[in-house]
Amino acid sequence: MIGFDAPALQQRLGDADFKRREGSVETWQYRFQTCVVDYFLYPENADQAVRNWAWRSPVIGGRLDAKACRRALAERDQNS
């Protein structure tokens, strides 16, 4: 998803479950039972583009199941 602009990210994954703005950077968070994924959008031309991302367990201090998280992302992508 690196390089996607905001409309492309929304088309692929739907509306973010949570959005936050810090300065010029906007974070779009997608929450799943297995993980939480954040996409960081930075200003680029007339829109914003994904320049970084991070994933983690949905429970603080929990272990990330990367395989299950990728599966959840793929399912959301297919359903959007």
C-alpha cells in the first residue's frame, strides 16, 4: 500500500476504523480481531499518500500473529 493516495487506500480497504491527524500527517487505523494496522499518510501534491505503516497486536503487550493479520487485511481488501 506504500505509495497509494488516500482515495486508493479507501477503495482497497474501505473507511478506516479510526483517523487521527498530527501536524501534516494523517493516520488511518484498521482494527481486526488479530491485529491493528496503521497507515501513515503524508502530504503529496494535492492529496496525501501512504509513506509508512505499522501493525501490532490488538492487546497491549500481546504477540502479533503476522499470518492472521495478513489474512484479515486480504479479506477486508476483497470485501471493499
